[in-house]
Amino acid sequence: MPQANLPGWVRSDARMVTPGKRARLTAEIARATWDYDPETGLLHWKVKRPHSTNQPGDLAGCITKPRGEWVINYGAPPGNIYKATHIIWLIVTGDWPTDTIDHKDNWPPNNRWENLRLATHSQQQGNRGKLSNNESGFKGVSILDGRYMARIRINGKLRHLGMFDTGEEAHAAYMKAAIEHWGEFARS
């Protein structure tokens, strides 16, 4: 979904503070602090926090730009900024995520439970869409001397998959390699 369609409460900065061990939330604290609706993907405050205008029932957090992910400020001053996906994972499973959390539909504000899954960094790269500077129109394909070159980056290493006469052939080679490596995380 394009950035222009994001709600009006989107924040203009994308600062993220990684919480230290002392400030790490527990499942019990998270469940007592927020209500999570797995159908909408939204978190709401259950409690009134000191020095905050938020009331029980208010939407928790905001969306950052340019990434568009939900974040929530929680804790004593200066507080910690948590990704909403991490809080949601903690509430639902009772544990902190062991890896990163991926959005199946590749839209960060969509935190419905059915849209979230654990993923390695490499798997998340497989789930990315084509880059904005892509001139061929196909993910994993570039144009070189009038021909189509297919390449894939796996674990930081760029692998050449071949030169092709059409973009469709090159993209098919990319998708074959992507599915072999990333399985369900492969995205065209």
C-alpha cells in the first residue's frame, strides 16, 4: 500500500530504540498493558499511564515514516520505543521473537496475527518487492547490452543466474532460485 494511503497519525521520524535487558517487557506486563485484536492488528491501552494523555481504550502507538511500522513508547523516561510486532508476538506467544517478524503481505502497518511470521533477515529479503530503481520491470532482473540478466542475493552473496532474451525468462530463473532458497518467503 502506498505511503499516501497511511493514516493521519503517521509520525515523521523513524527512530527506534532497542530496549535493554532491564527494560524488556514480560508477557504478563504486556497482556496487562495492552489489548490486542488479532482481526484488526491493533493494540489499545488497557491502563492510564502517568504523564500521558492516553486513556484506556485509546489506540496505542503510531506509525513511523518512511518504513510505516507501528511503534509504541513505553517505560520510564526516556522510555523505550518498541515495535508493535514484538509486543504482539509477546502477547500472543508469551515469548520474545527469536528472529525478525515479517509481514506476509509486505505492508508494515498490517499487524493482523495471520499476517505475521518469524523470519530470518535473509527470508525477509526474499519477501521484498522489486526495487524502485528497477528498469526491467521484473524483480531480480536487470538489462545489460539489450539482454536480460537474472541475479539473486543470498546471504549477502550475489549469484549470477544467466543472461536471457526476454525479461520473462530471466524472471522465471530468478523465481526458481528464490523458491529453492526462500520457499514461502519468495516474492516476485
